[in-house]
Amino acid sequence: MRRAMGAAASGVSMVLLLSCGSGSGIEGIDTAGAQARAERAADELAGTLISRLTDALHDEGAVPALTVCSEVAQELTSEIGEEHGLAIRRTSLRTRNPLNAPDPYERRWLEQEEARFGANPELHPTPTTVIVETPSGGWELRYVRPLFLAELCVQCHGAPERLAEGIPEALARLYPEDRATGFAPGDLRGVISVRVPLGE
């Protein structure tokens, strides 16, 4: 998807569009390489979390699998970010963990895409990449990849009648401010958001 958010939405002084794989962007900076790093990190995070959650669901059940999110996901996300030399996170308009609340750019992207997707389900959100000039005068690549709810995930994120046994009680204990239920398969659940520093 080729789309740039306004400067007010991103909270930075400038937003430039980067075409996927074009190598264009800022002279002297390998923006295509930065995008590739962002995509690899997003692939690793998504794949690893899905694998661990699926294994926990199949081997132990929904309630133990919930601990993967509460105890493992944040640590794993930080490790992958450090490994790739960037900042990576999962966020949503309806968060489970308050630490995952969206920043202004992420919120604007999610609100825009959720409204567009809700009005026309054929307009599936797709990954977006922009380059922004930061307030300190540096450059940063921002990559956002949408996450859609899988059928497996309704056990912990679905409508109340579809939640697995013990999940409501576990959510009340682990996430008393949880807002991440009521989803149906195929819904836009949130995004993986990646920020790659590009230098001054």
C-alpha cells in the first residue's frame, strides 16, 4: 500500500512516501535496506508468537496460552528489536496490555484503516511504509503491518460466548483493563509497528 499520513498524525515535521523495494527515499541512506530489516523483524515476531501460542493452545489449553502473552510476548518483542537494531511492537485500538497503547501515528493509521475496512471489507489493509523526519533532525522509517484475527484466536479475543472456559476469569486477573475481546475471525486486530532509525 502506498500511503502517507499527515505530519500532524505522525507527530513529526515531515512524512515522505517510500515505495516498496524502490530504494528511494533520502539521498545517501539505504531506505530499501531499512525496509527489508523492518519486514524481517515483523516476520520473525509474527511467526514466533503464532508458533508459541499455537503450541500452548494445543498442548495446555487457552488459559496457559494466555500466559504466553502476559509473560513472554513483551520480552520476546524486545529481544527481536534489539537483535535487528530497531524498535518493534504490537498495538491496537483495543489493547489488552496497556503497554501496547498506540502512539499518534499508529492510532491514526488504525482509525483510518479500520473505518475504510469496515465500510468495505474488500479493501483489506496492507502494509504501509513511510519515512519521517524526526523532531531532532534525524530520519526514521516506519513500517506498519496489519494483523487479522484468526479462527484460533477467538478463544481469547472473541465474543463473550466464544471465549474458552476460564478465559474471562484469567483476563480479569491478568488484564483488569482488557479491551481486546469481541472480535470475529477476519477482523483487523491491530498491527505490528516497526521503527528503523536512518541517521541524522
